[in-house]
Amino acid sequence: MSDIARLAGVSTATVSRALSGSRLVNEGTRARIAELARSLNYTINVGAQSLRLGQNHTVSVIVPFDPVTREHLTDPFFLGLIGSIADALTENGFEMLLSRVDADHLDQAALPFDTGRAVGVVMVGQWHHHDQLNAMALRGIPFVVWGAQLPRQLYATVGSDNLGGGRQATEFLLRQGARRIAFLGDPELPEIGLRHAGYLAAHEALGVAPDRTLTRKVPFVQEAIEREVQALAQRAKPIDAIFASSDLTAMTAVNTLRRLGKEVPRDIAVVGYDDIPLAAYFHPALTTVRQPMPAAGQMIVQALKAQLAGEAPQAHLLPTELVLRESAGARA
């Protein structure tokens, strides 16, 4: 900027005003400064300008990671959700800052806001520390969590109807004649816990007693899923269906069953959760519960904007849909 000012014979303040389009600088001077800026390949540092002017349009999007399993950002569901959030932020004039925090220290998600790098925070998942998120809300930090609505919740959430989705999936399997349905996932995680509650509610609604030994607390780790599926398939009284808490878990289960000589769905039906794009092209095509990704990003950003406008945090529930395909005996 000082180089442009020297060449134009004006002050750096005049250059700053001209490049920001201020009418305090006459049109001829603005045009001359703009031409000099182009010739010198000068660009405005938007971040520095925002800090100087007290304007910030950056939202921090944070994906917690389990320090043990270290689930990757390449997970198709996370990528789809992050893409949906990014689209909605762009449409609403925001920029996105993407980062990760240890799932045991969710309160670290407040740092981008505390340091002035972001005007608000979006977090993908609650994990096990509901109390840390409540503490952030008490501090008045504007943030939205993609996750489940929990008791005594003080912060905003946007999530799909995990309870209804779990019930839909399990009721379909029961009506297809399955009676020994395994559940794969960690019910201690809020969203997975609601899917499991839906699994149990479907059994109760149809008068079928669930076998509690068929609920397998398994992380999103390939080797752990493979071990559980192998153990389930080799039971003296084998299972006839699997309800997996994610599509990747379901796909890992199908591949493991295939290696064990089991045919899906003839021997064991499989239903997943998420409806990632790959689900329709998997073999066999995966029956799954669809989460509304495009609507999710829009709702998350609107919930954050509401807080920035001074409104109290709210919980928002989005509908789910059972998508029937070959892995559970249906035709696409």
C-alpha cells in the first residue's frame, strides 16, 4: 500500500479509502490507484481488513476426533455434511474455517471465537461431553451442534430423527420376518443411542422380545466391526439381520459376511444409516436410513444466524426416510 501511495503521490490512508471504494476519494484518483494496484498485483488482505474494521464473516466448522480411533475427515458422511454446511455458509455471505479438536476436549472448540478468528462455531457431533457444550453455551458463545437433542440442553442442535430412523429400519426388518436382528454401534454416543432406542422401540411395538446380546457396542473401526460380525455369524443360533448405525459399518458388515460365505440378503439382511452416495452403487445396493444433508447445512446456518441476531439457542429436528434397496431384500 505504501508503494502505491508513493507512486500515486497520495497518502496511504487515501489508497486505503480508494481501494475500499470510498466516495471520499474523487473518481479520477480512485481509477489511478486501482490501475497501480493491478499493475503491482496488489490484493486486499480480507482477514486483516476484517480485524481492523471490527467485521468478521468467518464461521469455524469443527469436526471432533476420537483420540483412539482417529476417524478421518475422508469419511463420506462427514464430507457430505461439511459440503452442505459450506454451501449454506457461502450462500449466506460467510467464510468457513475448518479444523478438528480432541473429542475429549470439546470446549477447545471455543478458541476460534475467543481469539476473534470466527464469529461463531459449528460442531459436527457431541460425542461424550454434553457438559462441556453446556458450559460453552453459558459463556454466551454462538454455536450450533450437529447432533441429538439431550436433556437439560442449553445449546442449539440440528439433527435428524435418529429415534424414528432406528425404528423405521428395525420395523422393516421385523416385518420382513427377521427375528434375530443385531445392532452395530456405540449406544453411548447420543445419536447412536437414539438409533438404538428406535431399534428397541420397534421390537416392543411389534411384540418381539429383543435379544440384548445382539446389541454390539462397536466403534467406527473396520477391524472391530469385522470381529463383531464374524462372532455374530458364527453363533450357535445365527442372526438373520443386521441394523448398522452407519453406512460404512453396514458395508464393512456385508463384505465380512461375504468372506464368511454368507449371502446378503438371502442369509442375513443388512440395513445401514446415512444414505451416503456410495450406498446406491454398493453391491448389493444398500437399504439405509437417509439423513437430509442439503437441508442440514441450511438449518445449521440459519440456527447460527438466529443466535448472532440475539435469539436463544433452539433444537431443530429433521425428518429421516428409509430407502429400500437390495441388501434387505427390496428392489431399488
